[in-house]
Amino acid sequence: MRRGIALGLFALVLVIGSFLAFTSPPRLLSLYDRARGGTAGAQQVAEGAAFGSHGQTLDIWVPERAGGAARPVVIFWYGGGWAKGDRTSYAFAGRALARAGFVVVIPDYRKVPQVHFPAFLDDGAEAVAWVEDNIAQFGGDPERLAFMGHSAGAYEAIMLALDSKRLVAVGADPANVKAAVGLSGPYDFYPFDSPRSIAAFSEWPQPEATQPITFARADAPPLLLVTSDGDETVRPRNANNLGATLRELGAPVEVKNYGPLDHEEIVMALSVPFRSKGPVLADSVAFLKARMGE
């Protein structure tokens, strides 16, 4: 009897260990967030909705019992060094922002090595065009959009906010973009000195065209650039340099530094279990609501 129980427990440990081994950290965080009450106040209303011209998909989260006037929309792009990540693993971010009153869209995008710059940006632009055309049926206001992302997703968000020609090229209206938040994003990282940036960008013949700082402009939408001294993956100079350039041009920009938090802890702070690490969510929500309204 005891031998049977022991074998059963051993089998259970193997199953759990195999699950954890093949589950990404963001997906585990989303599961932990759910277990800690992260689903309260938010609901998913679309899963794997198709958009774009390359089989892309997206998820949509809204406030629970949403109704009444159309709500501002946040498009959130996840990180992963342009090489990994998926929309479902970032449910914790979608739920957190939906609970705060936004309609939240989390799109997938193509990745290295299947594609290189600018394919993932083109996918992001197509997501924006889809949102403008379709988000009203989910309670969102297509004329009040904000972009947000972490790491490579912050690159996506800030680049699309600054280089408005990419939106125009797919029929989206840049005037609908009211703000953008970049969490621990790379904005001024040429020359390429990491394997991931080399893989994603080095084939493009005009490297300056890959850098968000190149597209800094006085009439940019308001930006919040989040960084931290503890981030050794994307150094604070990226946010500091872009922020300084935008300020010199007279553009509205804020740079927030969360001290010792590392690269992953910045996005983890959006989740229920790790929100005490820093007010990343509260500060981002306050910034977005000030520019888009409730």
C-alpha cells in the first residue's frame, strides 16, 4: 500500500516537473497570478482572434461587467528578445490593465529567425489597424488608443508610437494614439552588441532606421519610459537617451527609474503576486488615464 502511494507521488512529481520544465516563466506567472486572484474584475472576451496578413492572432481582455460608454484601449506587446514569447503567457498583464478600466489587446507577432526587422513591426502596425476597425464591438474606443509593452514589446510600442508612417502604411490613423508606455525597452542600442539584436536587426542596410531614437519628434504622443538601475539586460541609458532627446524637442515625456528592480521584475510588478515590488502598474495606469480619460 505504501509502495503504491509512494509510486503515485513520484509519478505526480514527474508530471509537475515536466510541466514546469516546458512552461515559460511568463506563463507560470500568469498561472500564479490567476491562483492569487488575478482574474477578479477582468474577463477575456476574445482568444486567438485572427488579424493581419500572416496568420497573426490576438487576445482581448475587458473589465468585468463592462458596459456603458466606450473605454480607452491599451495594446500590449510582450517581450522575448524578438525571438520568443506568446500572447497567452501574458494574461496577467491583460487582466491587470483590464481591471484598471481599459480594453486590453495582446497581439502576437512573427519572430526571429523566421523573420527579421521590420517584419515584427509590420505585424504590430497590422494589429493597430485591426483594433481601429474592430475594437468597438468589444466596448473599446478606437479613437483612444495607447501602446504599451515590455522589453522587445516596449520597442514595438515606442517605435510604432514614434514612426507613424508604419501605421499609415496599413491604413491606421496615428492621431488615435494618445499615449505610449515602454517598460524596460531598448530605444538606442546601435551598434548591435548582443546576439538577439544582431539576429533581429543586423541584416537591415540602414541601422539607424531600426532605432526608436531616430524617430523622436516634437509632436510625438506622450510617452512614459520605465527603466531601472538594476536592469542589466536593457540598460537605463536607452530610456534616458530617448527621454533627453524628446525633451530637447519639446515633446511630452516622462522617465521613471525603479531603482534596484531588474529587467524581469519590472513586468512582474504588473501581476498580483509581485505588485509590491514597485508601483509600476499604478504609475502606468495613472499616466494612461491622464491622457486618455476613464
